[in-house]
Amino acid sequence: MASMPDDTFDDMRDALTGLGNQPLARETIARWQRDWPPDTIACPIQAMLITLGRIDTVNVAFGESAGDGALVEVAQRIKHFAGDELESSNAWLAARLNGGNFLLVARQQCSRERWQWLAEALADAIAVPIPNPEGGASLRLWPRIALMRMTPADDPDSMLDRLSELATRMRESNRRRIDWSTGEQARLGRSNQQLEADLLEAIDRNEIEILFQPQYALDDDRLIGAEALARWDHPLIGRIGGGTLFQIAERADQVAHMSRHIATRALIQAVQWPEDLRLSVNITPADLAAENFAIDFANLAEMAGFPLDRITLEIIEQVLLADLDRVSRVLDQLKLFGIRIALDDFGAGFCNFRYLKVLPIDCIKLDRSMLDGVIEDERDLAVIRAIVAMADALGLKVLAEGVETEAQRELLRSEGCEYYQGFLRAEPMTADDFLALATR
């Protein structure tokens, strides 16, 4: 799976966000239809047009640079959401059409109910306040999303026209934030409150599946460990990825509970691993908000029987923007236990380099979006080189996420990155499959 074909050139990418542009969207959809086996059902293409309200107001109130930054952040949220929630065996494309208009299109079988639910979840993800790196007021954008399923009579032009017309009607009539081009809403069968209750029951019944994304050394391709990820196969909605899981948990005020549950199960399952492998676990703002988090986590690992010096805790930049001094204190406490700290999704946000100087970070994880175009674009390569050089000067390791081709792996190795993960070597796998891989 990739959000953009390997042969994409600059004229097929949006200069601001790095997503595909409108010509690429048209070409990709046409290719999907053209290459689909003619003796089967029609090519199953689902589409959503995301339009942002208030983006013009942001430009006026905060300046165009703030507006551009918000668009870049939204683009990253769309890409991460698609990577988490769309099936890895199917193709998808995220594109910026113009202004505050984005397109997410997927070639996969998907019920109307699930596609509408995905739109609701994506709208929630986009509406999360965007931190202001200058310390001022956070920005908040309100998306509307127009949905459709392509029919055999549709082509890329008619699809975009139908979505655009619906988006215009939604904006002019102040209609609901999610709507279908047919005008018929799917019956989701689950309210947010019901979904939150379902989640709590799933936690109690151990129905949240813990998957492990293998991680490798770039110099010799040896397995070095894995990142623990969470997935939930809801009986009505289908698969729900980790990011959306935590959105649901946040609405239910159960983020800390969910995080502890995932960490506990991951630690217990990792006890059987060979002693040279490390476990990476994501931690949340709710975790770091607790002054006693370091001691509690150390006790958790001790009860599970997994050594603290083989654990890496991954944090994201949004955690740091909340209260840098408090976060620094908690991270210092974790370091005293021998736990390593990684800054996740580096390059997806505002990249405040001050964090790397003042916080006890051991590793930066290059966001998967940093690899888009790195083979073809000298500017993208220059950014990678600058980050690796900076990390080397600060004594930090670099792990690249989302490596999908041998060319990407070889480039990263030659540029001095130490580690990588991605579909090139392995997709996220069950605990049993990872143990078999680790002991093979």
C-alpha cells in the first residue's frame, strides 16, 4: 500500500503539503478503473472530499504562514488516518485539490456504513486543535466531508464534480458535516456513546488486539525489536486503528486506562522474546500528565517480567507542546530506570528542534511522510540528510518509518540512518507470528 505511486514527479504533488494533486488524483482513479479485471464486479472505489471551514479566517487572523502550517498539519492527519484505518491490502490516495479541499479515495470493498463512520472519525481527528508552535492560541478547523461510491457510469471528472457540488450545497445550507452525494445517510447503528461503551467492554474482554511492527537494523537487516500497536475489530464497524481507538477512549475519558491496558498486554507478550530484542510502546499526553507515571510504568514492567532497559517509550510532539517542563521531569524519571525515549512522527508536525536539545531523547523516528519523493526529489533528500546530520551531532539514533522499497532502504542506509520499519520487510503481525519470526 502507498499513498502515492512510485513514479510520481513534482508536477503530480502539491508543493505545500506533499500530497498528490488534482491531476494525480484523476490519473490514479482512471488507472484503477482501467486496470480492474473487466469480467468482475465494477471497480470498488470509495471517495470523500474534505473541505475546511475557517481557513480563510485563519489566514486573516494569524497570517498566511499559520494558514499554510494548518494545511500541512491537516494533510499529515489525513495521511496518518488513512494509513491506520484503511486496509493495507488495498490502494488509497490522499490529495490536496486546492485551497482547503482535500480528497481521500480508496480502492476497496467497503460498506456505506463503514465509509461514513470513517468520515466521522476523520472529521474528529482533523477538528482536534492544532498547537501553535509560537505559543499563541491553538487553531481549530471544522471540516465538512462529502461522500460517494463510484458507479460504473462515473469517471474521475464526474466523481469530482459530484463531490464538489455536494460540498457547495453543504456549505451554503449549513447542512450536517457528513453527507452523501445520493442524499441518503447510512444508518450507522452505533452512537458515539454506544461506541464508547463497546470499547470499555472490549478492554474488559481483552478484545483489543496487540500487533507488533518489526524493526530492523539498516546495516545488516537484523531484527532489533518491534513497536506495539493496537487494533480493534468491532463487530459492526469493522477494523478500528490505534489513532481512532484513542479518540474514542478520549471521549469516554478512558485514555489512561486504554494506554495501560495496551502496555500491560504488550509487555506480557514480549517476555518470551529473545533477550536482544527491544519493545517500543507509545505513551499519551494523559500518561505524562500523571506525576507518578514513571514509577507506575516501572512497576508495570516489573510485574510483567520485562526488563526496563529493553523498553523504548515513544512520544509525539503534541505531548511536548502541552507542558514542556512537566514532560521533561517525567522523562528524566523514566531515564533513571534505563528506559529509552523516542520522538515519534518526526517531520509530521512543526519540528521544534529545541525539544532535541532540552529533553532526554535517545532516538527520533522519521515520519513515513518524510520518505515520499525522497528517491526522486533532491530537496526531500536534502531534508533527510540535514536531519541525520543533526541527530548525529546530538548523539541521537534515527529510525525511519514506512519503508516500502529496497531503494528507500538502501538510501537510508547510505545516508547514515540506523534503523527502519515498514512493509518492505513486514507488516504488523500477531504476537505469535512475531515470536515465530524472532526465534526463527
